[in-house]
Amino acid sequence: MAEVIAGVEIPDTELVRAATSLVRKVTDDTLFHHSRRVFLWGALKAAKRGLDVDLELAYVGGLFHDLGLTEFHASKDVRFEIDGAEAAKAFLLQHGRSEEDARNVWLAIALHTTPEVPLRLSPEVAAIALGVKTDVLGIGLDELTDEERAEVVAAHPRPDFKNRILKAFYDGMAHRPNTTYGTMNDDVLAHFDPEFKRTDFVDLIKGSGWPE
């Protein structure tokens, strides 16, 4: 029997069950519940916008979007978003989804920390972006009813979430600081590490190899 939270039916499929099992094994409670909330917020907001979302794909996107922060999927020199995107793409192809489907989820995860762009792509990409912005930044909370918010948080609690997610970001990126250049992720490293030096875009231009 399919699970329903705040009116969102979580697809009762082998792929969804496999995704849940995989992610639950490698994430702590903070990341797991966050990932499920991202799916739920995204599904709710996409529905309010009339977007036709493949909920199975959106579920994998939501569950895998922070997988690159875990020790099991983190690389040494690639952005954590890409680590998660690659894992999701491989997972979907192994479970018989098309290259196009896998690519859309790849984009949803790779771009989930990029402002504006995801909302102009496929419904699944938009849904993940909407879910992330809601859960991490609290953007658009007024689009959700009190009942929807209460039901989702009851199913997937967020104790001390603001501090815990910041620590999860830091722990997942501190060993690869150069990958945070050009993203908001360098704010996290600067918050926790007073010795962290940001790469300055203006310095890169001024110091380029062009002679003028």
C-alpha cells in the first residue's frame, strides 16, 4: 500500500523502495529526513504550479541530492552535487529508466544549489529545486498550508536542523575546498573555518595569462 504524506503519494515501486534502502543505509537521520522532506515539499509546490512531475524520478532526485556529502559517495576533487548526480544517474539506468530520465535527475541534483536556472528546466528539476529552497532556506513557506507543513514535519522531524545541516555541508566539503568556488558553498567553509580563503573571480580575471 502506497504511503501518503500531506496528500503526496510516494510511489509504491521497486525503484523507490531500492532508493530508500540505499540512502537510508548511508545517511544519518538529518540527511535522510531532509532528503525525504525535499521530495515532499517539491511535489507539493510543483502540484500547486500545475507541473506534471514524474514522482518516481523526483523521489530519486530528492533522496540522492545530498548523497555526495556522505563518506560513501564523496569524491576528493568534484563538487558534492555532481557526486550525488552521478550516483543517481547510475542507479536509474541500472533500474531500467531511460537515458533522458537519468539525465533529468542528474541535472536536478547537479543544479540544486544553483539559483533560478532549475525552475526553467524539466518539472522534476524544478521540483527538487523548490524542495531544497523550502527546506533549507524557508523560501515560499507561505505557499504551504499549516496542515501540510505539520504533516510533513511530523513524518520527518527537523530537530536543530539549521545547525545540523550546516555541519553536514561542512563535513562533506572541508576536504575539497576548491570545489566550492563559484557557489554558495564557500559561505559554509568560511563560517566554520576562519583560515579558509575564497577564490576571487576578479583576481582570476586580473591574473589571467592575457597580456593586456
